[in-house]
Amino acid sequence: GRYEIEELYFATSHARSGCLYQASCLTMNDRLQCTFHPAMPIIGEEQNAHFADAFIELLEIMAGTRSPSNDSGESPGVDSAISALKKVPVAAASFYGLYGLLSHAGAWSNFYQSVMQMKESIADPGDFWAALNFWIFFAVGHPLLQSILWIIDVLHGTPGPMLADLVPALFLAGNAAVIYAVSASKEIRNGLNIFALSAFISYVGASLDGPAGLWDFNLALDDSYAGKVVKGCPTYDEVRQKSMDDFDLAKYQGFWYEHKFYDWTQFKEVYDTTLDIKITENGKGWIDDFAVKGPSPDSTSLSWDKSPVANGAHYFMLGRVDERNSK
């Protein structure tokens, strides 16, 4: 007909969407028509215009018809330097994580193979997952406990005046500064998250490999016994000693003090470990009142006496008596 629509703009209601800022777009005569309709007066006209200009600029940059503008007020060289500097936390944390993973790649590979072999060798899936969950508990628990103890030692070692006779003012100020930096900077926040994950992977990898001074934290599933490598959890027959032939189970009862142990699942931070062991009335089981104190003064010299388990904690464990060892 005689009429031709050159431009068309429309808006939609905010009532159902709940959106404070909406943009409606359609193509007319090969041109994009955009309508920006905020929920006024919550969004003012000046703010609406600023957003509309930025939105159009973004579309033009994506279409390749416009280059990004520099609104920072800095020269291009300074702006590029600041942009590169912001990437340092994430890059450094990522490099650390990659190094930690690759440096222990062999140990991770052996661990995976051992887990698969254990899974194939154990008939009951419940027994397999029970053993693996036990491993996961200590793999996660050790690095978390180390971090917690370090923070507690920093808390009690921070100098300066105390607030309410509980927390050092300097400690609170430091926490506030860190929280502000993390919340205000996406780069710092991302870098810190990547660093925490990288540190965890490196710590567990070192425990699988043995180096990095973590000899008291060995998570490797393979062990050396009688001159050969035992894959995964050894069977009873593989570790049973000849001395068990005349073992008197009744003498196993009593109050025991732990002097040393060959058990890599133990936490090195505990001390004064005792075991109060009793055989059940039917002789087919045992009950152990396992007691520990922690952390030890050697591991956290500034805060060990503030721990909720400084005076001891008790854990009760139950077990079955193997008929091959009972008299």
C-alpha cells in the first residue's frame, strides 16, 4: 500500500516479570530497534540513558563496527598495565595449581589404578565405598584442620588491645580488610578460590607422593610388606604374623597408652592418646574407648590450651573378633 513502517518501538509490562530494567528489541528494515523501559522512578531517566548507551556500544563492539572505548581517564598504556596487573592473582594461582597437579601426577595415577583394583577385588560394593569414604575423610580432614589451627594460632598470637577481652582488634581489622578486598575485587576473589583449590590438590598430592615434609600424612593406598608392594588394602592372610598363633585375646583387654604408631590416618596434632579396650561378653567383639587430647603444644604453641578438646575427647569404636585369632 501507500504506507511503509520505518521504525517500531514497543515496551512490555513490568507487572509479571518483576524486572526493574527491561529492553525490547526487534528488526525493522534491516535495522535493530531497541526500547529501554525501566521501572520508573526506581530507575531514573539519566541512569536509563547511560545504560542504553552502554548497551548499544556493547552491541556495536560485538558486531565489529566499533572499538571499545577507554573511559578510565588513564592513558592506553597505563590502562593496559592495570588490566594486566589484575590478571596476576588468577594467573599465579592457576600456575600453582597446575604445578601441584603435574608434580604429583605419577602418585595420582597410581592412586587411581589402586582404587580401580580395589573395586574389582572387593565383592561387596558397600565394603569398597566404606574404605574409600574413610580415605576421603582423612584426605579432606587433614588440610582443613591444618588451616583451622593456623588461623587459631594467628588469632591468639595477634598483638594489641582486645575487644570485649576476647578478640584482638588488629585481628578483626585484618579480617575486615581481607573480606573487603575479596568482596570488592573479582580478580582477588577468583584468585583466592583457585589458590585454595590448588593448595588442597597439592597437599593431597604430596601425601600420595611422600615429599614436601608430609611424612606423617601418607594417603597412598599401596604399601610395602615382606619385600613386596601390596596393592590397596591387604588381605588378612597377607599381613598375619606367626606370633598370632598363641595370641591370648583376654590379655588384649585393659587401659593402653599410645607411645608410637604406624597409622598414617592419625592426626599428628593430637597427644596423650589412650585406648580402653574390653571384650564383649560373648567374646565375639571388642569395644574401644579411644581418647585423645589436641592440638598438642608442639603443633599450636599459642592456642593449644584454648581448644575444646584440650582436656580430652572420647570416641567409642566397635569391632568383631576374628575367630582365627581368638582362644
